[in-house]
Amino acid sequence: MAQPAPAPAASTSAPTLSRELGLWDGTMLVAGSMIGSGIFIVAADIAAQVDSAGWLLATWVITGLLTVFAALSFGQLAQRIPHTGGQYAYLRELWGPLFGFLYGWTYFMVINTGSAAAVAVGFARYLGVMVPWIDPQSWVVAPIRLSDSYAISLSTQQLVAILSIVFLTWLNSRGLKLGKLIQSTFTSAKTLALVLLIVVGLTLGWNAEAVSANFRDAWTPRNPVPLEPGLSWLPSLTASMGLLGLLVALCVAQVGSLFSADAWNSVTFTAGETKDPRRTVRLALIWGTVMVTALYCLANLAYLVALPLDDIRNAPDARVATAVLQQIWGPAGATIMAVAIVISTFGCNNGLLLSGARVYYAMARDGVFFRPVGTLNKARVPGVALWLQCVWACVLVLPRTVSTGADGQPVYGNLYSNLLDYVIFATLIFYVLTVAGLFKVRLREGRAPAAGSQPVKLLLPVLYCLGATAIMLVLLAYKTDTTWPGLIIVLLGVPVFLAWSGRAVPATAPES
């Protein structure tokens, strides 16, 4: 096993991480980081790709199974490598410092900070339903064109998004106790809101016509969108074109559902602040992912009994959950849903910011990130890492993509949405590498495959690696434009690692 360079003993006067996270806190961190705005909107895109009620639900079941399989595998690694940094530490110790760094590099550049930027704008967008001056076209700084395709701007919506990131960073810099209180409170609130959406959708929202239309022939795609290949020698496919077309559509549809279920690994980053991390991290992963998976599947069932599939795929601005509540309560439903999503996104971002800083902290302590990032503030949290993360996430809120609308006027999108698409492929690579590392651990430990429950413990990682690899291959073939840029972002980290590791010395001894 590759090991980080030896480091001098840590100073006894330096502050150390405080072990304050219990099983409830860990479970709330997993669930709270997973539940953002995705569950309320991505069903529209998935419905367009598979265009049948049965396969819409199957998409979420597949996502749930893959997520739980991966979480169980990570749980086994957490028992063996209970260190701060979680997945970064697993990759570093299983495959060497370079692989750990490449994950941390991509996580900082795009995965976590881009997610935080996206969630913050989602927070501001739905807050704007109740506060009209928060608007994407109300400019503090009007768009400044950088090229035909890109610009930077600061709208009131972007300003509120930035202020929310800064505010959450400040709260988390005050200490872990406050951060975990915010996480538990908002996760409980948004979980309750999601449960209420499910109950209301399955009862008051029950629409006999929608149920008949959606489930009369639940497994036959009707008019799915064509999937155009990025490689010229491959055929254009739809979900209605036999088994191959259906498999490709299901893999492409996983982009939305997997993104909605991502960040479940956040609790592993905080192992150094967790009580009994070998047990607590594993159980938090299992309980959190199983709970959210069940809620996600039930939420989509609620959508299908309340709305015809065409209404789901054509929901205004993809706000499927809002469409369900509007059907039940009229305009008040939109406000109720906006409040729920504001709560959800605020709590989600707290989890992303709280856990993400621990990755950069662990990297700095290994000597492959800015040295001050590997220090703790007086509140015994990685304050420099939190504020550096804050600055970069705020920067990612500012750039805009530029396209031309039907009326010939420029339409401004958000750069982070493109970046998130680019790294989905890379994210899956890191997940597969991490889960595959479990086999390396077991070979090193000399475990007999037939002993006790070993076959089950080995089968789940195999199923995850096969499923995730199949999705990656399909994305490489049919989403080529948003896969190769992700690889470039990852590979750009190689020369950075070589430069950093060649001159840097770890700040202190690694902390668990």
C-alpha cells in the first residue's frame, strides 16, 4: 500500500480536531448532503429520456441500488481507514498519493465547489418566488461579455447565492457544534417536507386519469427523445428501440438521478471528528443512503399518481414537485414548494461546505495543498480551508454561458452547470476506483472468499463496479462532449501534483 511521506510529529500546543459527531449527526450529514433541489426537478429530464412510468421508477431504483452498494463498500473501507478526508484518504492509501490528489483536486476545482455554487443559485432562485427583487435579470453588475459564448455578471440572484455561501461558511467556521446543529435542524425539516410531499401526492394528489394513463402500459416508452451519439460510427437511439436503446437511455438518465443522490460520501470526510469512526461512519452511510433512496422512489411514485407523464416531462422550468402541489392547492402550492426547496438547498449547502473543507485540510497535511489550509482555527475546525472553499465557490457563481434565444436576444446560463456535467464521468471513475480498492484490501488481508458472509460482501462491490462502468461507457459514447472535458480537468492535476509533491513537506503528522 502506498503511504504518504513521513512527517514530523505534531506540536502538542496546536489545536486538534474535536470528535463531536455521533451516529445521528453522521446520518443527518449523509441525508442532508444528498437531498438538495434535484429530486424536485430532474424527473422531467428522466421522463423525456425513458418516457414511461415503469422505467422512470426503474431509473431511481437503479440509482438507489448503486448508491447503497457503494455506501456499503465505503463502509467497509471506513472501518479500515478511519481518517479525515474520507474518500481522498482511501484513494491515497489504496492506489497511491497521486490518485488521492487527483480526487481532491477535482473535488476542489469543480465537484464540491461547483455543486455548492449550483445549490446556492437554486436557493436564491426559489427564494425569489417569495422575494421578487431576487431576480436573474436584475443586475448589480450587467453581463460583461468575455467571448461569444461566455460572460460574467452579478445579478441580485447571484448576489444572494454568494451571500448564502459566505454566511454558511462563517457559521461553520465558528465550530463543529454549530455546523452540526444547522445540519441536523435543516435535514430534519427538509426530510419532513419531502415526506409531506409524498403523502400529499399519494392521497390528495391522486389522479385516476393520470394513474390509468401512466400505469396502463407502464413499461412501453411512447415518444422518448432521441439520443445522439458523440461518436459518428454509433447509431442514434431512443428508449423505444429495443433492448440496446433502452439500456442506453437508462444509463443516460442516470446522470440526473445520480447527481440528485450524490454527496452521500460526505460523512467519510469528517472521520477525524466522529466518535468511534469505524462504526459510526459505516452505519451513517447505510442509514442515510437507504432512507434517502426510499424517499426518492416514493416521491417519484407520488409524481406519477398525480400527473400524466407528459405533464411531468413538460413541467414549467422542470419544477415537477411544484406542478404537483399547484394541481392540489393552486398558486399557494408554488409558494409552499418554494419554501420547502429553500430549506432543502440551504441545508444541502451546509453539508457540502462543512464536509468539503475536511478534504482540503487532509491534502494540506499531506503536503499537496496550500500549507495554511492544513491548520485549525481556535474553534478547532479547518477555518482556512472553509474560507478558501468559500472564495472559489463564489467565483463559480459569477461566470455565465451565453446563447441566443428565439427572439434573437442573449440568454445567460451558468458556467457551473456545464462544469458539473463535465465531471460526472470523472466522479464515477473515482467511485469505481475507490470501491475496487476494497478488493485490494481483502487480498492484502488474505480473506478467504467463502468465509461467512464474504460472498455477499464481495458481490455488492462487483455489481457497483459493473453498473457504474457501464454507465461511464455509455456516457463516453453518447455524451462525449461532456465526458472528455471532465477527463481533462482530472489530468490537469497531474503536473500540479508533481510540482507540489516535489517541493512540499507535510505540515504536520496526519490526523485520523
